[in-house]
Amino acid sequence: MPQVFKRKWKAPDGSPKTSSVYYTRFQANGKDYMLSTGKEKKTDALKKMAELIAEQRDQSSVEEYVQRLESALKELPVEEATKHRRNIAIRLLKGLGKKLSLAAVWKTWLASPNKRNPGPKTLEGYAGRWSRFETWASARGIEFLHETTPALAQEYAADLLSSKISMSTYNTHITFLRGLFKTLRLAGGIEENPWLDDLRQESSPENRRNLTTDELKDVCSAARGTMRYLFAIGLYTGMRLGDCVCLRWNEVDFKTGIITVMPLKTRRKKKKVRIPLHPVLVSLLCELRKSSKGEFLFPEERKAYLKSNSELSKRIQKFFTDCGIQTHKEGTGKTEEYKAALKKWIKGGKKGKKPTCPRAVVEVGFHSLRHSFVSLCAANHVPQVAIMELVGHGSPAMTELYSHAGDEQKMKAIAALPSVRFENEAEDD
């Protein structure tokens, strides 16, 4: 009859000894067994004995095996248990029938009819996000898409957050991965989308602020080269940086005095925006037309932007800084406290953990020109519907609430904007 007991024996000096844990004795398949339960309480030992008997008789169900595995993992340190859980999950998932290797994911996703039809710039961003995840996952032994467990998704999300990207960028990254896994659910044999748990973060408003009147004067008068034209377009059209650098000459109609462009950010809506030209902008564009003979107004900047929009943004940030404008929110980025801690760490022989630099919150950048444009329009009593259409804001449901602003109304709005002086480089000679 199966039983649990504590072993007793005599020490070399003759004193009696008793084990701290219970042992069990039973028969299974014609064999006698005496095994340690590893449990100090009798009730726990009896449960363990039942598990050991079932294991030897091969009567355990899959659920019982899982429960025993869970019990064993709980006794391990958290980090070690997490590592084992991940490895076990990967080994189990490799047994699934349908498999899609990480190396084949991007090509398969591109060919999928279930995905949306993103534009070239959006597609480039998606490719970068997938490349980052693929590199990260491959380094952790992931070979197939379905091996990404919810635990791994959370681990990747934590790694992404630690890279000091903005909350907006983080959320779009997670949203993309969730959509990709949903699109490839059947092709990859995915039973459960690991990104369904809400891994997105509540992003705090980090909008660029408007430039003051004095700042606008300083920036525009100091701008040289292509910066003069870029800043003028940004200020007098409210267009985003990507739309400015990708602007084509055939989208600028000098006869009607209107720029007609389909913004990159809302291109999927197939809605064009018509923006009248301010006299200051007309003068500068005529000047630029003499030297820019190709298809694009800013061919070099466009090439740099498509390769890495952050590099062009950094150049613009530096220009603002050189003009004496603080581009980051006070108390973020390389603060004095961080610099002092870093200096102390270096002097101490770089022992211990390196100080973490606080994430820099950008307050002033090219997008500030867009905010300034909207503010100037509002200050000159431009109707809300005209502002919305000029900057491409508002969903179809929202714009239905208003009557559409005609070109004449928008021309009056642009004409009402103040003229900011852009120094002519020829005058400096």
C-alpha cells in the first residue's frame, strides 16, 4: 500500500536522525519504488506521492504534467523561472504544423492581400520596425513567427521602451506588430496574437510649442541656403517636414497661386490639400526656381529624409539651438544632474551601472512652424473650417459638420498672415 514517511537512521555517534522531508514507497507496473517527495508537510507529500505514482504508471494527463511543471517553476527564482518558461514555450511551439520563419515574414506580409496598401514612406517605416523586432527575436533563439509568446511580446515592449523613443513612436511600433501578426495568423499558424494584451502606453501630450514673434524673426532672418525656403514653406503653408522636402514643382501653380499636395500622413484617404501662396512665399519660390531645375524643390533634402528623417530633423534642431532657442523641455535630456552623475561614474572607474540619460522631450522643431501657422491663422480670425482644410486636419465625419472653405476664403486667410523677413543671401555679400 502506498505510504509517505520520514526516513530515520543513526548518526556515527549513535544519535537518532530523521529526514526533514517525506519519502514515499509504492508499487507501479510490478516494480517497487522509494522516492523523496521533497516536501516537508505531510499533505504536500501525499499530493506529490500521487503525482509520482501516476507518472510511473504513465497515467498523468497533459494538464497534470503542466501543473507539475508550473509547481516546479514556482520554486525557482523569478529570472530563472522566466528563462525556463520561455525556452519551454519555444520548444512546444516548434511542434505546430504551420510554420513561417522570421526570414520569410516580411516577404509574406508584403504579398498578403489582407494588409492595407501603405505608401512608400509608410512602408519604409514598417520595414524598419520589423527589422528591429526580427533582430531582437533572432538573438533570443526565435526561428518562427508563432514562437513569439505573450511573455516575449512583453519583454520586447520593455526593451523598446528602454530605447528612449517617444510614446507616440512606441505605440505605433506595437500597433504595427499587432497588425502584422493578425494579417499572418493563418500563414504562420498563430493560435493567439501575442500583442493583443494592451501593451500600448498612454502618451502624454508632447506637442511642439509655437514660436514667439521674436523667435520667428530670428529664425527666418538667420536661415540660409535651402533652410530659407524650407522654413518659409513650413511657416506659410503649415505643411509637415516630409511634405515640404518631397514637394514637386508641378504641385506649385504660380498662375493660380496655389500649392496642391496630398499629405504623406493622410495619403491613404486620397485627399488633396489646396494651399494659397503668401506673397513672401511666392517671392522665395521664384528665387528657388532659378536654381532648382529638377522634379523636386529639395532633391538632396528629400533623399536624406527618405533615408533617415531623424538626421534632417537633427540638423534643423541644431539650427534652432544655434539661434539661441531651447529645443528640449526643461529637465529632460542631458540634465545637469545627469552630467554630474556621468562625470562621477567616469571618475570612479566606470564601476557600477552607468547613469541613464533622461529621455529628451522636444518642444521646438520644424513642426513648430506648423503650430505657428495655425496660431497665426487663429489670431487673424481665420474660420476654423479654413484652418482645418489648409493643414489637412479633420476626418470626413468632422468636416461634414462645416461648410467647405473655398479657395477665395483660404486666399484671404493666407493674405492676412504677417510678412516675416527672410534675408536675401545676396544682401550679405
